[in-house]
Amino acid sequence: MNGTSERRPGRHLPLACSLSGLELAERCGELEEIFNGCLRIDELDNGYEFLFPGSAERAAGLTEFVVFERGCCPFFVFEPEAGPIRLRVRGPEGVKGIVAEMLAGRTG
């Protein structure tokens, strides 16, 4: 078992981040840096897909992002693939609004 089945859409988890207000404010600055190099954002029915350059540095940064976000926002479902890095952030109804808010001002 790969351990991802508990994160699949349909599992009812609250759409709430576990970070405190100060931690969340700090994280928003980190998110801006992480998503600064995003090449493309595609809207999905239940989230977004992000296209990043396929560099080792970018892959490492995105891996750290996914690990961190799984801890504070377990309702997200992440799907990185090989080649250019495609990051899908999906989840139950309401997730798209959360992601859009996280990326406010960074649409492309």
C-alpha cells in the first residue's frame, strides 16, 4: 500500500490549515517564493495543476512543499509526475477556493 489512499478525494477531512496565524503569514511568503517559477497554471474540476521547470532544485523545493502541506493541510491530494514537473493540488469541494486564495495575485 502506498499510503495515499487516506488522502484521496472523497475522504471527509475538514478544509482547515493547522498553522497558527503567525505561522500561516510566514508560510504565505514561502509559497510566493515556491510558486514564483511556475510556468503554467491549469484549472481542474477539483483543483489546479501547476507546471514547473524540471530542474533538480525545483523538484527538491516542490518535494519539501508537498511534505509540509501534507502535515498542515491533509485534505490536499498531490500528484507529481516525471518529466517537467506537474503538480496537481486537488481535494474535495472547497479546495479550489483555498488554493486560489493562497495564490491571490499570482495567476497566469
